[in-house]
Amino acid sequence: MAIRVDRPDMTVNGGEAETRRRAKAMTIGAVCKALGTDFPDISISKIRYLEDQKLLAPRRTPGGYRLYSAGDVARLRTILRLQRDEFLPLRVIRQELAAGRIDTAPGPAQGEKRSARRTSVTAGASGTLHSLEEVLEETGAEARLVRELEEFGVIRGQARDGTQYYDDTECEIVRAVTELARHGVAGRNLRVFRTSADRESALLQQILAPALRSRNPDRRKEALETLENLAAVATHLKHLLLIRDLRQLTG
């Protein structure tokens, strides 16, 4: 969706500077696209979650749309890199940011080795709901593939007023599967991913269930941050195991 930003009156003192400042601002979709090369797992729902956690505070237009300055993007880049490369939970990242730690250049910091990409948990943040038509337009998937993914339990839509809707996370799953489908991977082949995810989720739930059910809000918050960190570590471990096994094919 294109965002219209009103041009201020150039006769007003400071109007030209304000125009330049607004021109440099980016919508949330543009931010995703700009950082997607370095952080392929980034999504709109993830950025919104980080905002909900008070790690980001973009400017809002009178219509409520988020606009991200260059400083906001640099701050987001730092958050994503600390999650991916240093396994830091949000609590620690918040402390690092408060201490003034901000990446000033794209990519990994000098001297650091970029680790495998990992996904962060966005517990309780489903984001915007999308109709099937919107999902197809956004991801480039075929309707047949989406129906197949629902049939095999890979994605889970929500029925509202007779219409099926999908949240941001489901859209990201469809996007990833669409890429696999280009290489001949069918929906039925993805049940192994669904089974693996269910088992990992059950393991993490077993570890953190008491804290997640706690009536103490601070303990629940800490448990969510721990869950996020453990999910990142588990994803990284799975990636390493996969790479190890695939190397045997080329050995």
C-alpha cells in the first residue's frame, strides 16, 4: 500500500528541512525490503513485535502509519544482528541499546563472522490478517499450493464470517514453501517440517511451561525472552545438523 506523506509549505521556516527529513523516512514494507538481503528471516510481524517490546519507536503519520528514519533502521539492524550472531535475548539487547550500541554500517561488524540465519519467536503477535487473495498476491503462490498446505497442516488459516484469513506468520510460511515448490517440493513433502516443529515446540513448552503460566508478569516476560532465545538456538542447531548431513552428499 502506498503511503502518502503531505508536503509541507515550503514558505514556512524549516519547511525544506522537514521535507528532506520526511523523504528519507521509510515505510515498514520498505524497511523489510531494504534489510531482507542481510536478514532473510525479517518480516513485518517481527518488526511489529520488536516495537511492541519497546525496542523500536518509529514516527507515526496522522493516519497511524509507521515511518522509519535512518536511525530507526540502524537500530533495527543492530537488534537483528545481535539476535542472529550473538544469540542475545531481547532483555540483553535492550541493555546493549541503552548503552549506545548501534551498528553504523550494513552487515556484520568488522572482524565478526556471520553465523547462520535464525528466526526469532514472535509469541502472541499474530499481526495483520490477510485474505487468500492477498496472500497469493503477496507471496506469488498458487491457490492450489495454499490449499495443499492447509490440508497437510503446514499452515492454519482462521475462518471469519465465512472467509479464510491468514496472519503474517502463515504468509511467511507460504512464501518460503513457494520457493521450495519451484524445486519440485510438494505440500505433502513438508509434513516432515511440521512434525519436526511440533516436537521442538513440545520440548520448549515442557522446559518453560511453569514460568509461562506464572501469575507473575515479570516471570512470564522473562520466560518469553528465554523462549525466544532457545528457539533461535534450536533453529541454529537444526541448521548445523542439516549442513553436516548435506556435506556427506558432496564428500
